[in-house]
Amino acid sequence: MTAANGAPTLVVDGLQTHFHTRAGLLKAVDGVSFTVEKGRILGLVGESGSGKSVTGFSIIGLVDPPGRVVGGRILFNGEDLAQASESRLRDLRGNRIAMIFQDPMMTLNPVLRIDTQMVEALQAHQKMDRATALARARDALGQVGIPSPDERLKSYPHQFSGGMRQRVAIAIALLNRPDVIIADEPTTALDVTIQAQILFEAQKLCREVGTALIWITHDLSVVAGLADEICVMYAGKVVEQGAVDRVLDHPLHPYTRGLIGSVPSRNRRGQPLTQIPGMAPSPLALPAGCSFRPRCPRADEGCKVPPPMAELAPGRYARCIHPHLEEAAAA
């Protein structure tokens, strides 16, 4: 199935993923919505525990009990994956939708050689002889900067370093040239040179093949140079959304502003970094109203009512009743 002309590749609408635990109901993802068009890159950022990874797992149908998707739609080329059967999701995973995990051993089988795993990943979804599959696998390893790919294809995962294993996992995700790739902090274990190469290959894939990419990270500097749009998540909700340059240059939500202020910058050499006071709340005990209220310097009594997601400027959305509109307008 392919998207109609001009239709987004992926539409996430009001996604809710809850975990029913002994301690109570944990709303890991609570009403998340975004759209990713063909050939575009969406950055999904936020602190640990904000719901970024669970959002990715929900899209691809990999949320394990006691968690489950309880609401919303996940439209992939018009098909609602939230209602899809497990067999249908298996057909799509690794073929039309791929995920790059933070831990490469979630992708790699430790007892199989790399060539076996890559050839099986290709032949599971395409009619392809082994020689053609091996050639595709060798090219994919070269794309992610693995030297002597012909020799490395015959290696086992334990014969690679952690960073090299991650590169193999990324190569496997690229094999079938999927319509959507969900990348969950895939370059965290890589040095900056290889990270730059992976980011270049990701952008190239999106431009040339039209793959829609969701890049999940806490590193704003990576998103700034990679993504077209950005969603900032906090406590299971998207709190700000828009074009990446506009959001990072002129943030509207106090949380986004705090994240950016805590990043070292050459423009503020010698000045102390801005810290967001306190800690992110437990999803089991969220404060009433705005979840960011206990940590927000702009909070008042009005913030005890849950703020809606509103378009505060053309293409700029934020979940806040006291946004930094004045600073953005002045800039």
C-alpha cells in the first residue's frame, strides 16, 4: 500500500498508551498527535521518561503487557495500525516500517552470523536470491561506515564493538528501504565522526527514497541539524510542535526554553547554564493541570487547569497558557 499523492505517510492522532500496574494506571503516552510526510524528518525530544520511546513502540506494535494502546489512531498510508492484526504488523515490521533500537542487541541474534541475519531480513519480505541479497547487505554495511564489509558479513555480533553493532543494526533497518523508520536514539553509542556519517545517510535516504523518519533523542544539537520538524514531549504529552529552526530559535513553551537553556553554547561562554528546577514527575502521580506547573517559573493558579494544545502562531503549537510570545515576537 502506498500513500496517495500529497497524503502524509504517517499520521498519529490522539495516541494513548497506558500501563496497568499494581501501583496504578500509568499514562505513558497521553493524547500524542503528529504527522510525518514522505521524505520528511520529525525529531521527538524530551527528558527520559517523557514517553518518546513508548510512542515509537506503540506505532510499530511492540508495546508488551501490561501496556497497551487504548486510544487514538496510527494511520500508515491510510491504514490504522492501532486496529491491525499481529500478522499484519509482522508483514510491515522490517519491511515498510523499520525501527532502530537504542540497544543493538534488540535487533541482532547473537548466535547467527551477520550475513545470515541480513539475508533473512531481505528474503523475508522480498523475492530475492542469496547473491543479490548479499550484495545489498554489503552495500548497506558500507553505507554506515563498516570497513571491509565482505569480511565483516561473516562475523558474529560478539566480534563487533558496541558502536559497530549499532551500525549493523542501522544497516539492517535501511535494507528494505522502508516507508517509515523509527530511530530510538540510535547514535548514542557512536563517536561524533560516525554519528555525522549516519545522520548524512539518514537525510540522503529521506531525500532519495522518500522515507519518513522519526528520530527520538534527548540531544537537541542532533535534531537541530537533522530534522525538519520537532515535537517536544513532557510527561506523556507533546507540549510544543513546529518547524525545527523556529522552535529551537524562538521557543514558546517554558519547558522547551529550559531544555535549550541547559545546552552548552559558544554564545554564552563563561556563563552558568540554566537549570530546570526539580525533576520530571512520576507518571503515576502527575500534578493537576499542566504537568510542568511545579517546575515552571511562569506558573500561576490558571495552570491548575489542563492547557489545550493551541496554534499560537502560524505552524507553531504549544500546550501553555503563558507562552513566551513576547520574546519570540521581539526576536
